[in-house]
Amino acid sequence: MTPKALALALTAASLLAIGACSPPPKQAEVPDVQAESGVDMAPDEHAGAADPSATAPSDPEEMRTKCCEECKAGLAKDRTGAPPDTIPCADYTDTLSPWCLEHFRANPLMASKCQ
């Protein structure tokens, strides 16, 4: 054999030996998504507690008064030019709180009734 062929055969044999004798590659551990630990977990004392200032009034008339104020604010910002008796208060989603939005979806009311 020529020296070049001998060197090439020796290099190939050593690479095969290194590959055959090395341990198999290790897989990364997959984090358990069901485990209740980690930095993304919220503290227990505030988990699920509603903000007391964001509660809705329980009296229907008080709710209507509060939500009509928000509807009036939406009507003041309205630039469509449509008459208020054709616009439902539930359309002003940008000015209504979630409580009032649900109130107006359950009890449809036109913006002209809140003026």
C-alpha cells in the first residue's frame, strides 16, 4: 500500500473506532408541564381572587345607572354620525367595562335611552 492510502485507511479506522466506542447521545429532559412548580406559577394568596374594586353592583337599577354613564361616554366619542336611537349601547366595547358589556348584552338598550 502506498503511504497515502495507508494514512487514509488508518484515519478512517480511527474515526470508526471513536464513533463505535463513544456513548450514545443524551436526550434533553422534557419538563413536566403538569408539575406545579417553576417561575411561571402565580403565588397562591392572590390566585383566583377578584379585584374588589372591579365588582359589579348587585342592584339592577344601580347597574343600569352605572352602565348608562359608560354608554354616554361611548356616545360622546362616537364619530359615525348615526342617530343614538339606532346604536345599541353594547356596540361601545371600547368604553364599557366587562360587567356593563354583559349587562347590555343581556338587557339590550339603545344609546338614546341613556341620555
